[in-house]
Amino acid sequence: MNILKRSRFGIIAAIVVFLLAGCDNDSDDTPDPVIPQSVTVEVRINATTPVVLRGEKVTFLVAVKGTDNKNVTWSIDEESRHQETTISTNSEGETYLSVSEDETIGTLTVRATLDADPEKSGAVTVTIPVPTVDKVEISLAEPWVVPWLGKVDTGLGGEVEFTVKVTGKDFIREAVTWSIDNAGKNENTAINVDDNGVAQLHVASTEALTSFKVQAVSKWDTNKVGEVTVTVKEPTITGVVILDQDGKVVPDGSITKPSKQIKTSDSESFRAVVTGTGKVNQDVTWEIERLTYIISVEEIRQDKDGKWTDGWASTQLEIDLDDDTEVFTWVKTGELTELASVYEKKPIERIPGSKEIIIWVTDYNDEGDIDNKQITLVPVTGTTGIDATGKFTVDGLETFGKFRLTAVSITDTTRKKDVVVQIDSSSQIGTDPPVDI
């Protein structure tokens, strides 16, 4: 009886379920089943090849599809990597992998994991090649100080600056370790490297060694070493070099081929370097000599019909005192008619050992007639000059001219250097007849 009763109730329940299911399928309001989309996370390296050098930084990009929640967490799979090898995202949303210079792992896997589903992630593996070093070469930071032959001289208390060149591949900078290869050196003889990678050797004033070696060992391959022999000597001055304000060596020059040209009202700051061995005194005195003079002269000019007649006008001559070429002026020598005169060229005379110049000019005599005479010209010097720091300033009225600048070592006055500076361009003077007024 109980069994029959339970079966009857089961049959009735099954019929009800069937009827209800049939009603649901026939209803127009029932939505279609939702099929979940696949979620993907794709990581790309923002570089042409998946190769990153030690010490290099590279950008990574991520693309998340199939969900609106695109936040990801970046990581590096290899836990044994160097602690300075990191991945980070800046305030602008850019993600960078920074590889330590001391990284030893050959590959790294950069991964982006979806925050909403840690089972979803994307990754890229990059290769980190081992740097190859061919050669380490040490050179002087300022090659014009002494010739470079694998050795250098300095003195007690002296300082020398070195740079290094490392040739090879798969590294981004010339990383080396500087050292002095002699355990018996004075403790104050040391090498310091500045922010630009220049190694500054300082020799103690009480150094007992007469020589030692400076070495640069490659950080990438410690078997590659560059070295230079340093000989400790008493300071000796060998010469003087003049540099312009751009740090370039100024050539000696001459009055016919000046070293440098500077414009009127302009200035140039020159620097003198005293060369030699040891800690030489860099103090110099500056001297200036005017090689050309700007002189005001009254000259005869051509009038009309091609006839030489009387006329007055002011001109300026540039006289090169060191120039052996003769310089002429035009002088009236006779009359052709009442309106025409005869002129001939006369050389400008120079007084030996003097800056004064004698030139022929035409003037009126006491009777009111035109006469020729010689006058002594005083040069217009202006305020052009050079100060104690080597700053050369051109007077605003200086339109042309040449100057000799000399830097003299105060320790050894026989050691000096000359350069010739020209103001604007040189002019040809006194070689042509007077022209139309």
C-alpha cells in the first residue's frame, strides 16, 4: 500500500515538471542561453627583437580581450634573477623591464596576470646575451696635454685625467674598474671617477714611487685589461696652448693668415693651458700687440671728365706693420690745366723701431696754393684689449685691424704662445688712384 502510494505521487510530480517545462519553452519572454566568451591576455615587447642588453630598459605592452576588467599585474617568472632586474609601471601607464648590469640569467619571462582571474595571463620571453669584450684601451682625457704612447709623466702632487674605450658587443656602456697596480703606493695616491666617466688620478705630494701602472679592467670580462705606465717626475713646463671659448685649440696664425676673426663690439674668452709633466702652474699673463692701425687720411679725388682735380675727402687706411709689401699713396706732382693735375704714387715711409708712419698728403700752403707735404700719423688705438682672465673685447669703433695675443707662463716666461686675431675683414689700401667723390 505504501509502495503504490509513493509511486502514484512520483508519477504525478513528473507530469507537473514536464508540463511546466513545456510552458517555459513556449514562452516568448525566455532569453537565449548565455555562452561565456574566452578571455585572453597577450603581452608584446616594444622592440624589434626580444633581445635586451644588460643595463638596458625596454617597454612592454599588454592587450586583454573578452572582459571589461583589463587590469593586470606585471611580474618576472625567474625568481633567481638579480635583485636590480625589475619590472615597473610609471604614472603614465608605461611598463618597463630594467635589466641589471650584473644580471647573469640568459633569459627572462615577463608576465601580465589578469587581476579578475589569476588563471588568465600572457607572457613574453626575452634573451639577455652575454657581453663580449675585445679590447680595453686607456687614453688621456685631453690628448693635447702630452703625446699618447702608452705612458705618461706626472709629478708629485700631479693630476692626470684618463678616459677608456671598450670595444666589443652586447653592452650599453664601457663599464670598467679603475685601479693602481702597485701595493706599495702612498695611500693618498688614488683614482676617482667623475659623473662623466673620467678617471682622475691624483699623485700624493709625498709619493715615494717613481712609477706605477694605472689599470682599467672590463666589468663584462675581467680578462680584458687596459693599462698605462705613469712615471713620477718633478714638474716641467713644455709649452703653452691657447683654446677658444668652445674649447678648440687656436692655431698660431700670422698677419697674412690670422688665427681667428672677431666682429666689432664682440668678445671672446680665451683660455691658456700650460703643458708639461707634473703639477705645473697654470697661471699666465696676457699680452696684446696691435699689428695694424686705423689711420684717418685726407686724399685727392677724381672730379669730372676723367681729369685729376682737387677734392677732399676722408678715408681710413689699414697699415700692417709686419707686412713687407710696400704701401702707396697718391701725390700731386704737377698741373696740366687749370682744372687738371698730375699725380703719382709715393710709398708710405716707416720709421724703424716706431709705430709712427709718415705719409704724403696734399694741402694748401700759406699762399693758398695746393702743395704736397709729409705728415706723421698717430694711430687710432681705441679701447680694444684683453684682461687678466683672457677675455678679448673689441671696441665698438674698431672696424678692422689685427692683434697679436700672447699667453706667457708666469713660472717660465720663455714658455709662451701667440695667436693673431683679425677684426672683421682686412682691406686693400693705397694701391689704386683716387676715385670719384
